[in-house]
Amino acid sequence: MLSAGLPQGAVPKLERPGPLRERVYETLLELITTRSLQPGQHLVESELAGHLGVSRQPVREALQRLNTEGWVDLRPAQGAFVHEPTEEEAEQLLTVRTLLEAEAARLAAANATSKGIARLEKLCAQGEEAVERDLIDVVVDTNAAFHAAVMELAANAVLAELAARVGRRVRWYFTPVARQRGKQSWIEHRDLIAAIADRDEQRATQIMREHTEHTRTSYHERNSG
């Protein structure tokens, strides 16, 4: 077990093929965004290298890249720590997310296809089931897939690229409030699907705006509680 508390077996050994430092980076980023590695947690190079089955060099390079991107803080004479997001950082990120997602919902309503709507309905059913079974990791993954499917329906490559750049951070902020949002989040998803199916651009925009605002509010309430 890592000294910082990561469960044994939570970090998968990496396959050798492919750029090793890239694979180490992706693995660590996934552990951070899913909160397997918690904000403020100390990241010890030697322990991470042992769990990943690699040398310390690709771990060091990955940590440096994660530091540059704001996921990890490198502190002189102390080492690496998972970044602890400030309220201001969360506010800025989630506000931008609302703008992107609301426009995606509008475009999805304008471009809706029966196949795309069926995909949203399937994901919504999976999310509802995961909530009932209290499978929070599945809830988070399915939520991300649902929003990605809305973005795909929007059929705007530039918007999708921008959304992808903030998507992982959105997941980082959503994970702690996924249980708190619970069924209500998926009720809102159902309402959104109905608006998209009706090709009601205004309604879809409003529902998505309110939906993302609820997540933002939940995050701030949790942190201030």
C-alpha cells in the first residue's frame, strides 16, 4: 500500500509497448481525476514506480508534466502533491463548462437523430441503474459518457475540442458530488433528452444550463459545508 493510502492493486502495472512516459502520465492523470489519488496527497516517486512496474524516470517526467498542467504541485524539498483546487479555480472551470454544454445542448436539439437520442436514452438508463446500486465510479463514468454523447450530437468539432480540454477537470469536480446529485441529475438528463427529441433548442439550452449550474452549486456547498 502507498504511504498516502492508495489501495493495493488500484494502480495497474503498465504494458511495455508504447511510449512509457505517456502511459505513466495517462495512468496518473486517471487516478487523479477519479480521486483515487486525493487532492493534497503526497506522491512518492519510488512508490508509484513500484506500483506501476517502471523505473522512477518516467514517473518523474509524468509528474513534471502534471505539474505544468496544474494537476500536481511540486514543492521544493517536499516532493510532489496532488493539486488542491481552490474555490476560484472551480468557479472559473464550471462556469466555462456551463457555457460550452449549454451551446452543445442547443446544437444537439437542432441536429438530433433517432440513433443519437437512443444513445442518450441508453446511457441515462445505465446511469439511473448505477445510482440505484450506489456504484459511484460507474455513475461518474456514465455521466461523462452522456455529456460526451450530447457533444457528439452537437456536431461542432471546435466546440467538442474545447469541451474535451475541460472534460477531465469537470470529472474531477463532479466525482465528490456524484452521490449528492444522485437521482436528480438523471431526472435532469431525462428532461434534456425530451427537449432534444422535440428539437426544442431553447428548452434544451435552458435545461443544460440549469443542470450544470446545479453541479456547480453542489460542489461549492460541499466544500463550504
